[in-house]
Amino acid sequence: MASLFTDKVKIIIKSGNGGDGMNSFKSFKGFANGGPDGGDGGKGGDVYIVGDKDKTDLIEFRYGGKFAAGDGERGGTNFCYGKGGADVVIAVPLGTLVRDEQTGKIVCDVYTDGEKKLLARGGNGGKGNVRFTTARRHAPHFAQKGQKTQPHTLILELKVIADVGIIGFPNVGKSTLLSKISAAKPKIANYHFTTLSPNLGVVKYYDKSFVAADIPGLIEGAADGAGLGHDFLRHIERTRMLVHVVDISGMEGRDPYEDFLAINAELEQYSPTLAALPQLVVLNKCDAYEAEENRKAFCKKCKGYAIYPIVAVTGEGTRELIEGIFSVLETLPPPEPIPADFVEYEAPDGNDYSIEKDEEENVWYITGGLVDMLERNVVLSDPDSMAYFQKVLKDKGVIKELKRRGVAEDDTVVVGGVEFSFKE
């Protein structure tokens, strides 16, 4: 039966839209046309992600998930602000790496318990018409619309956080070793791929400790996706060192040294960085028939590695192994989260634009964040609003760029929903 362990999923997030500003005027008995009193719209809700030490995998997102924060409410009359949208908080296991699907960039690395990071910021609420009053404009008949946000698709990828990764072929005794040196209780049986998910265990030695991860058995071709290896190689990417377990008994008809070379070749192919990690070699099942002869042959061929003979099922030799692991860990730098490529998703800032010309129709189209901003602010029927529209186009350099590109008198220019003839 296939494992339910899930360590890579896709989700869609969307922060809330900002609420529209209110366009209203005071009105009460005997005074029907008072001054403007439209309030601002509420800010859209944010989307957060938080680390939860009690979660072990991403199974709750297995069949996809959509997380949308609440929209801000529209501004009210009598200077009342709209209510802000509700935030969304997504809880994930520690070690979850968040990537943007479109660009592949790292959004964040959730590394510690309770760590809360902002993924997408909600749109700002639009300004009410009272905000547009000036010494010359006493009764603006327009308000600003709230910022609209866009959905984003994210890849959540779990990379377990462990100091030591226990690797090796299937059925060599990795889970048994972990159960002997820690309080972990992994599933153990005498057949391949018993372990279908990484098992973590805390190994204590006097006042010191480290976290070890039993990684599902690798096979030749794992780096190309064979067996379970490709799915789980990512779980040793965070480890500071490797413990390579070899079945020295040779009872399954394989050569122990060839197994050792094969696994290291898979590591090198998958990631040279992984292959370069400090590595201790553990020769398990040393109590088996012909194990001693195999051990001598292995040690003669394997140079440059610290080798520890053990019998995992009884715990023989594990104390010396633990001491050896600690001696290596003490020389290594502490682990750190993977740095993010950017901070968070935000609503368009309204400054970017692009100009394209339809040669056949002789029409100039202006698009981009600037246009989105203008569509929020401009009311075509209001002269003051249109004056603002024209001023923005001039101040942002759009008119100058149109001239540079060769716009002619009376050419049609389209900005969002606004179409006009160009005039000098």
C-alpha cells in the first residue's frame, strides 16, 4: 500500500482585496447638501505561515488547498472606516521550504516552532471622498477603490531538520539502529522499504544531544527517481553529517563495498554538496556468519573513513558510534535556515507601466500597475478626477514616453477603461 506520508504539495494563496472608499455627503433635515463625509475602505487580510512542531508532514494539503484572506469592507458615511479583512494563518511542520511556483524563488523557510512569516500582504483600502478635499476642491464627487490582490501558487516542500542523516540500502538496519540510539520507535521488519517516511529520533549522551533522521532506503538510480530515493533525498539536504549503514553480512548476495560505492554515487549525482558532507561508515550485522571476513575486506578497500562495526539489533558498538558522531558534530557549524529570495507578495505599487501600439488600428495601449492605480482613482464624469488623471500621466513620464515613441496628434490612446485622443 502506498505511503500517506506527504512532503511536497502545491497550494494557492490570496490576500484580501482592499475595501472601496465611500463617496458620500452629509445629509440631514434642513441641510440636504452638506460636505463630503465618505470614509476609507478597510485593508484586506494578510496571509501568514507558521511553524508547528506537532505537525510531521504535509498530508492535510495532499489534495491541494486554497487559502484566501478576507476582503476589506467598504468605507462608511459620516467618516466611518471600513472593517479590515480577516487574516489567514497556515500551520506547517518545521523544515517546510516555501517556493513560488512561477519563478522557483524561495519565499521563506519555516525553521522554528511558532515562527510566523508574512506571505502576502492585503490590499490597502481606498480613500473616501473626504480625503480628496483641497482648498480649491470642496466637494469631490469621487472616491478611491481598494487595491486588488492576485492569487499566487506556492510549492511547500518539507525537508526534515536533523543533525545526522542515516542512509544506506533498504534492509541494512537503519531503523533498528535509530531505535537503539534514541527513543524513536520506527516500524521494523525484514523486507525492503519498511520505512516509507523519514523517522526522527533525539540521541542523548550525558548533557549533549543531536537529532538523527532515518532516511528511507536508497537504491541505484535513486537520483533519477528509482525506488523511494528521489522522493526522500531532499530530507538529508539539511543534515550536517551522514551515517552510512552497510550490511556487512552479505546475506542478500550483494557486495558490501559495492553497495557503499553505489549509494555515494547516488549522492554525488543528486547533489555534490550532500556527497561532500562528513560521513561515518557503520558496518552492521557483524555477528553474522562470514561477517568478519567481509569486514576485513571492506576496511582494506575503504580508506579515509571512520568505520564502526556494530550489531544494531543488540546495540553492540553503538556507544562508540555515538561518541564518534558527537566528535564530528562539535567541529561543524550550527544549521541555519535557507535565506529567502524576497520578503512577501504585495499589491501592485502603481508605478510600472508599458506602452504597446496596434499598428493596424493606430491605437496606443498603456498597461501595468500604473493603469490599475488610475482605474481605482479616476471617475470619468468628474472634472477634478480627470484633471488628476492627466496630471499623473504627465508626472509619471507617460506623455513624454508617448512622444518619444512617435505618437501623433489625434492618435487614440487607451489607458484601462479610458480612451482619448492625444493632444499637445
